[in-house]
Amino acid sequence: MTTRNIAVIGSSGAIGKALTQQLAASFTEASIYTFSRYKATRQQQLPGTQCIHTVIDYDNESSIQAAAATAASNCPLDMVIVATGMLYDDLLMPEKSLNDLSAEKFVRLFAVNSILPAILAKHFIPALNKQGRSLFAALSARVGSISDNALGGWYAYRASKAALNMIIKNAAIETKRRNKAAIVVGLHPGTVDSHLSKPFQANVPEHRLFTPDFSAQKLVQVLTGLTSQSSGKCFAWDGREIAP
Ligand SMILES: NC(=O)c1ccc[n+]([C@@H]2O[C@H](COP(=O)([O-])OP(=O)(O)OC[C@H]3O[C@@H](n4cnc5c(N)ncnc54)[C@H](OP(=O)(O)O)[C@@H]3O)[C@@H](O)[C@H]2O)c1
């Protein structure tokens, strides 16, 4: 089955940008619709007409609905990648202890890491191709695994990614009823050198800190190998399943 139509949401992020470039190189025949809060920078614009960039407002569901309609305007989508996510900002750092928790931090991280991908799934999954294998993948994180949690900390981020994994599982179950060959998964990109990981890289061994390009190359390999049995699960950059 040829991959003809792809959407990448969050295309200005380190991994989103690298994934867009990797997908363009791997699926040279495909149109790639990219969406981000910002206009495409020159660096992001790929040569030719392969990439079509549109600004999206994540806080406005009509904008998300319009984005899905734009991406599927010529033909249904074979692949949708959600590369958005947040760990901290100027006002919010990950919590080390219960004492650091605040309702505001939870609300903010759940809005970006759980609710936004859910609303994207609401509008983009129905636009997936029903004539063959199609794919909806959202960037999650290994720290969203409850069984893998040995260190604690990062309450709101961990919980928001665990919630995302549940949303992915739910969407996979529902999607199977309507679009048998569609695959809905979460992805862990590894620890990747990006704005998101910058303040937390000190204790990461050099060989475990991936470039966005390396991670994107591995993630596209993982996506290529997924089957309908994979739907509802979360996979790491090396293709291994991450237990819930
Ligand atoms: N880097 C790592 O080590 C690592 C490890 C595990 C999981 N991840 C996951 O991988 C994904 C991408 O991370 P990255 O490393 O590429 O980070 P990044 O360079 O900071 O990119 C973050 C992305 O999220 C979007 N974003 C950022 N702040 C947002 C906000 N306040 N509201 C809505 N969207 C926002 C941006 O979308 P726009 O394009 O619209 O600006 C951007 O695409 C995230 O889901 C992250 O949790 C990363």
C-alpha cells in the first residue's frame, strides 16, 4: 500500500521537524501536511511542493477540525503524527515532591499532553484511509508507563502521558470497529536533544541522548513495521513495546 498523504502536527518542535524531513525522504511520493502554532521557517520548508504548511490554534477546536479537513481535502490520510507535548515552561517546572504540586501545573500539562492529542484524534482519525493500512501515532513518553516508574517525580507530566496512553488505547478500540486496518499507537522517541529535554540532560549519558534526526529515523522504521496487532500500544524508538 503506498503512503500518499501524511499529516504532522507540532511540526516546529525538534522531533516534529525531524520526523517531517524523515517522512519526506522515506515517502517521496507523499504529500505532507504540517501544522504548528507558527508559520514555517525557511529551515522547515522542504524543497518542492511536498510539504504544505498551515498554522493551527491548539486552543480552538474549530481550527483543529479545519486542519483535519485541509489535510484530507485531496485524499484520505495514510499517516497522522502528533508531535506536540510539553514538560515545562517559564512558570512551571516538573515536580520533585508532593510539595511542588499545584492544580495549575496539572491543568496546563493535561491540556497540552492529554487533551490536545485527544481532540486531534477526534478530528484526524475519521480522516484516515479506510481502503488499507493507515496510522495515527502520538508522541508519548516512557515515563507515562505506570509499571516502569521506578524513580517517581514529574507528577503532572507522567500522569498526563499515562492519560494519553489510555486515550490511545480507547481510540484504538473504537477505531477498530470502523476502520479495521487503522493502527493507533503511542511512541517514545528516546531522550532527544530538544528544547523540552534541555534542562534535564546533565545526567543523561552521551550515547543515550539522541539527535532529533536519529530518533526520527528510528521512529519511522518503527511506524513502518507496525501491524493491526500493534494498535492501542506504546512503542519505543527501538521498536520495543512499553508496558502500560
Ligand atoms: N525530547 C525528549 O527527550 C522526549 C522524551 C520523551 C518524549 N518526548 C515527547 O516528544 C514530543 C516532542 O518533544 P520535542 O522534544 O520535540 O520537544 P520540543 O522541541 O519542545 O517540541 C514541542 C512540540 O510541542 C508543541 N508545544 C510546545 N509547547 C506547547 C504548548 N504550550 N501548547 C501546545 N503545544 C505545544 C510544539 O508545537 P508547535 O510545532 O505548534 O510549536 C512543538 O511541536 C513531546 O510529546 C514530548 O513529550 C520527548
